[in-house]
Amino acid sequence: MTREDFEQIESSQRQHDNVMYNQEKMNIIVEQSEYNLFNILRPKLYIDRNRWCCLFGDEINGGIAGFGDSPYLAILEWNKSWLNEIDPTIL
């Protein structure tokens, strides 16, 4: 292998590392944004039967809920429910 080959490999590896670093940063930003609404409104997070429940309101029927196999997945589903079920006229 020539020096140019090594430089090309090194450059390629550096690009790959930069892509991976930036992807990790984006993942962190996305995850933080998923928790923003949760942190502001502080819904209840508990186990309901065998799944996690994230609930804003006094009860599931009258509130906004999300369920998941982990707290994180329940929060994600709750975020979706919040965006789909909230009446925009009350905001």
C-alpha cells in the first residue's frame, strides 16, 4: 500500500467517525425533545398491568395516555396521543 492509500483510508475513517458523532448528537437532541413535554406537564408514569402507562389527567378515560413496554416507549406514545388528542383551541 502506498502513502496515498493510507491517507485515503484515514480520511474515509475520519469521515465515518464524523458521521457517527453527528448521528449520536442528533439522537440525543431527538431524545431530549421527546422528554420536553413530559418534563413540562409532569404526567404520571406507572405500571398498569404488564405495561408502562404515561397519563396526564385523573383517569385513562378522561385523560391523555400512552402505553409501552418501557417508560420511554410509554412517553413516546403519550407524546403522540397528546399531539393527536389535544384540542388546539384551548392552547
